[in-house]
Amino acid sequence: MNQVNKPKKPLMFYYSIAILALLLINIVAMPYMAQRQIKEVDYGTFISMTENKNIGKVEIQDNQIIFTDKDDSNIYKTGLLDDPERTQRLYDSGAKFQKEIVKEPSILTSFLFSWVLPMVLLFGIGQLLSKKMMKKMGGGGNSMMFNMGKSNAKIYVKSSDGIKFTDVAGEDEAKENLTEIVDYLHNPKKYSEIGASMPKGILLVGPPGTGKTMLAKAVAGEANVPFFSMSGSEFVEMFVGMGASKVRDLFKQAKEKAPCIVFIDEIDAIGKKRDGNIGGNDEREQTLNQLLTEMDGFEGNTGVIILAATNRPESLDPALTRPGRFDRRVPVELPDLKGREEILKVHSKKVKTMPGIDYLHVAKMASGASGAELANIVNEAALRAVRDGRRLISQADLEESIEVVIAGYQKKNAILTEKEKLIVSYHEIGHALVAAKQTDSAPVQKITIVPRTSGALGYTMQVEDGNHYLMSKQEIENKIATYTGGRAAEEIAIGSVSTGASNDIEQATKLARAMITRYGMSDEFDMVAMETVTNQYLGGDTSLACSAETQSKIDEKVVELVKKQHEKALNILTGNKGKLDELAKYLYEHETITGEEFMSILNS
């Protein structure tokens, strides 16, 4: 288990503590030390000690009386009251009148204890902390600003319990590329004999959660060579020039330990396109320039391979991605059906499962899930089994965990009114019925009206039979019609509409706009791209690239297309009104039905 260290406090924190201690010594401690031996008593005690002749020395001041006992072992003080017989009683008790019973410390002593000693302590603490900080930052008196320009890359070597290629599933092409790199580092002669040279840099690109960093860790687990790992953001410092210095130091270490692998995660933090502003002194640009210089400065077959990962390849500087620097781009995409099945099996090895689990069926339900999401699905299934008091994960646990990841947990406290429940039942059956009555639509897997924490009051799950890479115009139109089926069912059965179709409207509009602006499925615009996509791996933001008049026409076509599919959904449901009522009533009573139950009632 990795130890979690507490965050280090800055050096100024310790200096502040020392200064505070200095002030406390002067304000509180020194006056207290001067007065700590004097005990305050009432005037009656003073009279009693006088009568008992237990007074040794006495000093009468303007506002108080200071006196000692007979043995001079204790010093007392009391207030000064109007007492005419006090002097005679003191003479009778044998007391000795004396000045300065409590002597004030000398000026030299006060200065030594108040200022010199605290300053010595403060200087000592500063020297100790400075030495410790220098040691942690790399040591040496020649280090500038505590060696802030030094690379803090983590170095890994081959370990018996590390991540291997067998632990990474669903990315066969990426593993093949990286396996070749590992083989080259182990057997460079095999490649040099034929005149081949390995790429200097390999760029791993893909959506978040697809396993880019895990692939790099697998290389560390497979290669018996030093592996330097560093994040792109670690190069960027507050002081200009420190990032470039870190790059120089990192590559200096790599050359000394060649053959080796250098991995830079999230390289877009320092590798963004340069904006062309003249006269700037941007830290990121200096760091990028240094990285370009170091990568281009390598001679052939030095044995240093650069791995980098990013989910924003379009933002990288062209000088960084050209051949000779990052020669090879390895896509790490979302896994296909077979890949999802393999990933589920890999993660299921870490938990206890019942025999006979159909991972292919679970993989079909988890269409579009990344490797990280599939790992989360297996973990949610394990947590569900523990909550139910079982020691093995079942098929039902995995299927329910998919719904948890997609739509959230079931809301225990969400109680719909009878009318709302009926509306949601008709709404979801409308989706399923329109999908079932159209060709080229994915089969219905499950229908439920149980509210989820994502805000969904119900949903209809459709599962493709296999991999689906292309969509025809007919398939997209059918999908839009399916999205409008929920609202259409409300209009037919309830006679009014609700806010429950908001997400359906958003998805239908998005698909219709993509058909016209990106897929070239409009007769008027033909094969002209009206929209461009940016950040394809981070949500795929779009922006229109056309005139205002064209935008107005696009809006008209989108409305026309959605309206046409809405009318188609209304016609389908009107023609199957009896089945719509029967299925909605069945769903209303049972809350959740499977695709088999739905098709059985529909075909009966």
C-alpha cells in the first residue's frame, strides 16, 4: 500500500511560529518570570502574620506592601490600607524594614533573555529547516532557489507485481505498438541490422478513461529499463525559465540512463500551439521550445523513447507532432464489443463472481463505456453484492450496476403521484413501441419507471446486437422518431404534454442538426459541411461555419425534420393504441419490465 504523506508546510510557516514565540516571551513570559515568586494575600493575613511575629522583611510602597515570612522562604504582597497602628505592630514583631525585596533584573540580563536568546533560537531553526529543505530538493549549495529547475520525474523499474500488458484489455493495436517498443529496448540489434530505427516519440491519444496512462504503466511493468514518469503540468513553474530547466534536466537524466522510456502525461499542458505573439516571455512557450530542442537533438538509436498521452491532440503544436519528434500516433479509442467483454473479464478477476456469468451480454448493455467506466461497473456490482449480504457477484449485480453508472441509483424517497406514474408509463412505452415498430432499430432490453438519482423518472434501454460503426439516414431518422415517441404517447393517451420529454427533445434536435450540418444528409445543402467539431475526445463541441442566412435555413430544416419524425411516431402509436394502453398498464403495475416481456405482450 502506498503511503499518503501529509502536505508539506512552507518555510514561512515555521518562521512565523518562531517570531510568534519571540513575542510571547517578551510580552508574557518575561514579566511572569519576574513576578512569579510573589504571592498575593489579603490585609487580614498580613495583620495575622504580624501579630504572630512571622514577618521577616517588609517594604512599604506607594500602593502595596511587600513582605517575607520569618525564614525569607516566601514573598507576599498586599494592598496598602489606612492603618495607624501598622508601624508599631511591625516593630513589635521584629520585622526589618528594607528596600527592593524583589530586585528587578539588570538591563543586560533582560536584553539577553528577551532578545539575544530568542534570536539565536530563531536563527538555529532557520538553518535547520534550510538544510532539510535543500536535502529534500536535491541537496547541494550550488542549487538555485532550492533546485527548482531540477526535474522531479518519478523513476520506475520492472517489478514483479506491476501492471503488465495482460492487465490491459480491449486495446490490441495500442499494445502491439508498445510491445514493439519494449522489444526494441530489449533487442536493439535485431532492428539495427536491417537498418530500422524506432520512433523517437509515441503519442497516445483518446478519450478520458480509455487506459492511456495504464498502457504507459504496462510498458514500465514489461520493460526492464528505467521509466521516467512526469505530468505536463509539473513543468510549468511560477518562475519563468524553470520549466525549460526541468526539461533539460529530465532529458539529461534520460541520456545518462539510456536505454530508457520517458512518459509525459497530459502533454497538452505544455505542448499547446504557439499563438505567434512577438515579444512575449511566456513560460509555457519557453518550456515547449526546450522540449522541441531536446527531442530533435537526439541522435539515432540512442535508446531513449518518449511516450506522451493527451485527449486534446488538435491543440498540440505542429512542430511537436511532426515526424522526427512524435513519429507515431497511437489511438486509444473506446473499446468495441469484444474489447468491453475482455475488459470486464480482466476486472472480474479481482473480485469473486458466480460461475456462468455472460460477460458478452453485459458488454452489449454497456455500449459506449470506457475502460474506466467498465472497471467502475464491476466495482459497483461488488458493492451491491455486499449490500445484499452475498459473497459472490451475480449477473443481476453487473446488469444493475450498468444502470447505476448510466442513470444513477434508484431514488428511495421519490414518490410519484398516481397521475405522474401513469404519464411516465405511457411516455416510456411510447419510446419502446415506436422503436419496436420500426426497422433498423436496436431491440428493447428493459423499460422502467423507477426514478433515478440522475433526475430521470424512467428510461427505456435499447441494446445493439453487435458492433455498430455506421448509421444510415434511415437509422438516424428512426432514432429521432423514437426520441419523439414519449411525447407522442403523452399527447395520444393523456391529451396533454409534460416536461418529461426535455432530454428527448435535446437529443432529437442534436441528431437532426448533425444530419444537416455534418453528415450531408440534406437535399438542399448536399455534401457541404456547415459545422466543425472541436475537442472530439472531450465532448465534441461544435461551431457553425456559415452565414447568418444559411443558419436560418438550417434551423428551418431541423424543425422540419424533427416535426416529420414526430408525426411518424404519432401515426405509429395511433395505429397501435390498444397495445399502447395494454403495455402502459402493465408497466404501471410492475414498474420494471424486460424486453422479453415487452415483446411477448406486443406480439400476443
